[in-house]
Amino acid sequence: MMNSFNDGIDKMLISKVACGDIPATVELGEIFYQQQRYGFATSLFMLASKHGDQKATERLADIDRIIHSYNKEQKANGESK
């Protein structure tokens, strides 16, 4: 049984990210994106995007759209942040 979301993440992948491996960084960002952990995903995608990774740049745009849509929905429902 997993104690947290991170227990299911391959330790080798985390090691690669720690060593600056950009494809691994995008892969880990994708895992967090799929888990809807957008804060972590954004941080990883921003790093990869700054190194020219196009998929990371596209995912940042996706996250921006998701957050914008959520904020717009909250505002329409009269809820404040």
C-alpha cells in the first residue's frame, strides 16, 4: 500500500531529474500533470521549457488553460479564491 503519491514514482526517474536530465524532468512533470498536481508539474515544465523542450511549453499552456477555466467557473458561481 502506498503512503503517498510519491511512493509510486520510480526512484531512478527522481535521480535523473536531480541530475538535470531534461527528458526525465518532462516525464516526471507529466506524471504530476496526470495526477492533477499542477503546482509540481508547472515547476518541472518551467525548468524543461527554459531548456527548449517544446512538450513542456505545451503542457504549461495546458495548465494555464485549466487554471483559467477553473477560476472563471469559480467567479461565475460567485465563489472567491
